[in-house]
Amino acid sequence: MTRFRYFAWRIAKTFGISMTQRHASHAAAELHLLREANEILGRMSWKDTKELKELSVEYWNLRKLTKQYDDLSVKVSSANVDLQRSHEQRSGLLEMVVDSTKDLVVERESLIDKSERLGAEREAILGEARSVKRRHDGIKAKLEVLAGEGAPRTPDVDESKAELLKLKKRFKSLRERRDTLVVKIGNLDTEVEEIDGRIKKTRADMRNEAFESYQSIGKANRGISHTRAELGILETEMSALFAEIGRYILANHSHPSLDMVVRNNRSLVNQMAALRISINLNNQLSGRETPIPQA
């Protein structure tokens, strides 16, 4: 608010036109802006206040805190680089878990496929053996009945005996083939189990290595979070010191000792001085006659 507008509102107030709440709201908003501007002015000019005894405490504290802040910032940057490297290493290890056992998986699947084919052949043999045994049992029962009835020997009986002998040989051959297949299938199952063990061991070893990377990532994240918390504390302390320097410069900007500081930030100081006047005028129009502090 300019002084011209202030007088205009004062005249309006004599005619019963008063916007107390509006002026109070403007004063509060401008005061918030002034506080932010104090910090900005202090942040921009604190390095130029080394020779000012009145600000020596703030200056040297900021020198110390700035060094700590820079050191922590470097630490965070370095930790982020290490963290990214750990993430890439872990991702690579997880990909290698699959790649490292790819050939073993292919071999395992080939053995399982072969075992399944042999299993199907064994089932076919067992089916044929059951059919042979059923035929054998039927002929044997026939011959037993005929012998029990005292039937004479006939060509049919001789033929049945001959077939019974063939069926016995066929059943024996099928049983031997079945036993051979059982051994082969057992050997294949053993090979599959051995490959399974190798796959599990390889993957477990690499997962353990990946887990170590994961632990490193967790530790790095905790370290970064802790360092960032320390940075936050420093930022709060530094902001308070910046604001104090800004308030002092604004309150004493016409003093010769601040010529260089004000010269480097003339535009901002002028805007802040005008803002402070506007706050006081708005406060007066709102019924609050006490001006804001000078420093």
C-alpha cells in the first residue's frame, strides 16, 4: 500500500467506509512475504557482512554451518552414487540367477521329457502284459477244466498248450523290458534330482550375494536418510541466521557501514522497505496502530 492510498482510505473511513478485516488480512499476507524476503536478503548478502561487528555472531556461525552443510552434501552425493551402483549390481545379479542356470534347466527339461516317454512306453508294456496274463490265465483255466473232466487229448488241447508256452515267453520278455525301463527311468530321475540340486545351489549362492547387495542398499538408504535429516537441521539453523541478517540490513539499510551490502541488493531492499511501510499502513487502517519492529 502506498501513502496516497493510505490517505484515500483514511478519508473514506471518515465517511463510514471501513474494511478493517481486509486491511488486517493484507497486513498478515505482507508480513509473511517480508519474513521470506528477510531470509532471501540474508542468504544473498551474508558473505558481505564479515566486517560488521553487529553481525559477527551470525556471520561466523554461518561460515561454520555452511562448511558442515557442504560436507554433508558431498557425503549425500557420494552415497547416492554408491547406492545407484548397488542397485545396478543387485539387478545384474538377479538377472544372472536365471542366466547362470539356463543350460541346466534345458538339460533338466530334456531328461524329464525322456523320462516321460520311457514312462509312457512302460505303461504300454504293462498294459500288454496284463492282456497277455489275462489270455494266459484263460487258457490255463480251460486246460485245467478239460483235464479234470478227463477229456481226451485233441489238436485243440495241443494248440492251447503251445499258445500257453508262447504267452509265458511273451510275458517274460515284457517283464524284462519293463525292468529295463524301470532302471532307465530311475537313472533319469536321479540325474534330474542331481541337476535340481545344482540349480538350487547356484541360485541360492547368487541370491545370497544379491541379498548382501540388498543389505548394502538398506544400509545406504538409512545413511542417506540420516544425513538428509542432519541437512534439514542445518538448513533450519541457517534460515534463522539468514533471516536475522536480513532484518538487520533492512532496519539499518541507510547506515554507511551497509553501503556495499545494500548496493549489491538495492532493488530487493527497496521493495522490502516499501513492503514494511505497507504493512504498517494496513495495520493502522485495521485498527492496529503499533508498527512492525524495525529489526
